[in-house]
Amino acid sequence: MSPSLRRPSIIPDYRQSGLQPVPKPWRDFPLKGMLLDADTIRARLETLASEIQEQTEDGPLLMVGILSGASVFMADLIRQIRGELEVTYIGVSSYRSGITSGSLAWTLPLQVDIKHRRVMIVDDILDTGRTLEMVTTHLESLGPASVKRCVLLQKHRESLHQEGDAPTIQAEHVGFLIPDTFVVGYGLDMDGQMRQLPFIGSVLLPES
Ligand code: IMP
Ligand code: MG
């Protein structure tokens, strides 16, 4: 493994990036444009996978994906990690309607014993941080050896930072920093729709 990967890599920052045109087969979807194309995601996953693979050198990892958003990301990520790992999922729903976040509820309990195990939580996006915080607190109460987090996207919400309400939870591994905009695709949804897009797109909202 490259010594340069001993520390988490610099996170690609897309907060100021413009949108690209939506690829042809997907033009009927209600999108403003494409923020991250499939090749860019694939290339970044190689680096994230290397970072996580390094962690497996100290012992096997239990990857815990948060359903349903992390499913596509998890599937691609684990296929690039050659270290020893196991995969399981936990279900948390924020019962949001459209883009408004609501209360959190467990939709699928953890199926495996994580006592003394090295856990890596995997989620699609860190927004307010409430989901990752709730899952981290729950898993830590079950006696694991350690709990770390990996997210594909971290959204920068200027308003939360201004109100002193920035996420208190951090992810050790982050794919991309993105602007405060609602995104879909690559597992992320709006009202259950558009998870199947092979890229990350910015949604066309009625008011935008
Ligand atoms: P948080 O609890 O506010 O950090 O939100 C995390 C969860 O909200 C993620 O697991 C997503 O399911 C959902 N979410 C937050 N922002 C977006 C978005 O832009 N698109 C789709 N889902 C999102
Ligand atoms: Mg989710």
C-alpha cells in the first residue's frame, strides 16, 4: 500500500462546481444537471477503498451500511477492498417528505453481534449529521472495539454553520464535499425515486 495513503486523502471539493449536462439516457428525469459523473465517482472510490483497506491490516472490519441510501455505494466500494471484511446493513429512516428532514426511526435492526469488532459505518451522505450520530451512538452502546464512518458525500450547509449548528459528528472517510443542494442518484433518492442513476445529479425543485 502506498505510504501516501497512511492518512485520509484530501477530499475533492465540489462546493463551487457548476453542473454538467445530464447524460442522454437520463434526460427525462427532473434534474438541473449532473454534479458528479460515474467516472469521477469510480476514481474516488478507488482511493476510499485503499484508505479502508489499510484499516483491514490491523484486523477484519465489519462494514455496516445504512439502508437504503448506502446500498449502491457499498456495493461498489467493497468490491475494491481486498482486506478481510464482512458486510451487514442497518435500516434508519428519516421519514422525510421530498427534501424536508423529519424524525428518525429504525426500520431494520442490526442482525449481527458487533461486540469487540471493528466497525465501519457506511452511508450515502452526511447532511445535518443526525443519522450518523444516532447510528454511531447505538452501535457504540453494543460494545464494539471501534466505530469509524465512511460517507460518499458531505454536504456543506452554510446556514447550519452560521447558526452554530454544524454537524458535531465527523466521518473519517469522505468521498466528496458538495454544496447545499438536494442531490439524487447512486443510491440517493427523492421520495424513493432516482436511486438508480449512475451519477450524482442535482434535483430540479419547483422553486428553483
Ligand atoms: P442527516 O441525518 O441530516 O445527516 O441526513 C442523512 C440522510 O438524509 C442521508 O442518509 C440521506 O438518506 C438523507 N439525505 C440528506 N441529504 C440528502 C440529499 O441531498 N439527497 C438525498 N438524500 C439526502
Ligand atoms: Mg439514507
